[in-house]
Amino acid sequence: MKGKIKKASIIGLISSIVALALLLVTLVRYHKIKENEKAPEIKKSEKLILGFSQIGSESAWRTRNTESIFEAAEEADIQILFDDAQQKQENQLKAIRSFIVYQVDVIAFVPIVEDGWDNVLNEAKEAGIPVILVDRQINADPSLYAGFLGEDGLEEGRNAAHFLLDKKKDSGGNILELSGTENSSVVRERAKGFREIISQRPDLKIIHSENGDFLRSRGKEIAERLIKDARNKGNYNDDALYYNNQKIDIIYSHNDSMTLGLLDTFANYRINPSSTIIISIDAEQKSIDALKTGKLSCVVECNPNLGPSLMHLVKQVAAGNTIPRITYIEESVFTENDDFSSYEPRGY
Ligand code: AHR
């Protein structure tokens, strides 16, 4: 028995050392993001401490999302322990476990995918640390987290489709869909919302759907491959993309990074897709600029500025209050029919 207790405490000691080491890595990563700032102290302070696990920096949208959270934390006098998971769920799991060992007051994280969070969330629950989901949702028992804050992906998909139905009142067309990170809630929702609306119009067909990981480089690659394929088959024109000898009339892209990659390829291959309707999601400044010059037809906003609402929710849960299960952020839609002079700079 004594031996077992001794073994248990050695294991406990080793896990604490490993956790502390992880935390130090975390602080070093935090330091990388805000190089001019002093690293936070590795001890409990008077301030509320929020452990925040971000998925990475795959897009300008994501970078703005991280900035918004840091800015709001500073404003709210909340200390952040930050981890950049570099697009890996396993890194997020490690980071959340290190936040638990450190006994932060609240944990917030952007779940890269929907599944696989039950164990770590049970651990946070046992440690009495409330968890807030940011930007993306998960498949898990709702009692394992306090609430969700972010976009309504279904509505974003529906908004993209509503624009299309309106634009293509009188004729159908072939659609290419570029989607983002596989198994993420946002991709499932954007695909579902879009299909829900276009199903009213059997003449609008998704002829190809491909995962571009939300990356500019992948958007570029996918367009390049389609162009090369079409040229090899000898059935192409420089006015559009083709898939299996079928002209693509509409491109529905789940984010601006992939859309901008696609536009890069159009420029490189001197494709002039003036007859292609391109709909993108996010509303980064660069895609708004492309909308203004007629390269895009519609940009559905996904609002990255979640910081202020997150800090409000953090304070609520830290004080033991219940927060809404879902808090959606306000979003709008930009289209070619707008008065562009009324647009404010996007800031990202
Ligand atoms: O989860 C939000 C999505 O993730 C954004 O649309 C995209 O740009 C980001 O990388």
C-alpha cells in the first residue's frame, strides 16, 4: 500500500514537472506572438487567468481573431496563457491539460475538429474549471462546457446560397465548392446551410467539392490542377475553370484565403473568369477589394472580433454565473450590388 502511494506521488510529481514544462513552452510561444511584451509570471496572480488554445494562423482571419482576444484581455485586465496548436488537435489536448495543471480560472479554446474532446473536458470539469468554446463547436455532452461563442456557420452557408439564388434567377449552373478543415463544425455547417437553400433549385449543381484546408496555397493548387487537367483534355477556354469537361459557372469558397489563392492562379494563367460567380466567406480587406474590382460577386462576413464578448463571458463564468449555451456574433453580407463608398476598412 505504502509502495503504491509512493509510486502514485512519484507519478504525480513527474506529471506536474511535465505540465510545468509544457506551460513554459506555452509562455515561450505566447512571447513569440507578442515579442515586445513581458512574458506573464508563472504564478497565480490577482488577475483572472484565462488559458486559451488557438488552432494556428492559417489565415488573416485567424490572426485577427487571436489579436482581438489579446486586445480584449488587456482591456479587461485578464491574463492569458496562450497556446498555438499549429493545426493539431493533439497539441490542443496537451495545452488544455497544462491549463488544468496550472489551475487557470477559465479555459477557452477553438476546437479544430468536432470530435475527441470528451476526456479532456471531463478532466477540466473534475478540476472545477469552466470551459468556453470559441469560433467552432464540438460533438460532446453540453454539460462538459459552459457555452459557445462564435459564428453561425449554417447561416453563413445559407446567406451565400441566397445570394446565388437571387443572382441566378433565370438560369442554372455548375458549382465548384472549396471547403476547409475536414471534420470541423464550421465546414459542416457552411456546407449544410448552402445545400439546404440550393436544394430548391435542381438546376444549380455542385459538380465538385474539394477540401482546401482554409489555406491560400491549397486554393492556388486546386485551381492550377483543374486548369492543367482541362488543358490536357484539350477541352478548355481561358474564360473559366473546368471539371471533367464541364464548365464551372459558380465557385463557393468556404474562406477568403482559399479564394485569394484561386485568384492568384487565375492571374498566373491569364484566366479571365468574368462570367464565373465567385462567393467567398470571411470578408478580409483583400477580398473586399476583390469584390470592389468585380473579381468576386459576394463575400459573406465571418466576424473574427470575438475578444470583447469572450472576456465578458470569462468574467461571468469565473464568478460562477451561467452563460448562454450559444452566443452568436453579429455578421453581415457584402455583395456586388452594394454602395462601396459606405464600407469601413475591415482591419484584417
Ligand atoms: O473557423 C473560422 C474559419 O477558420 C474562417 O472562415 C477561416 O478563415 C479560418 O481559418
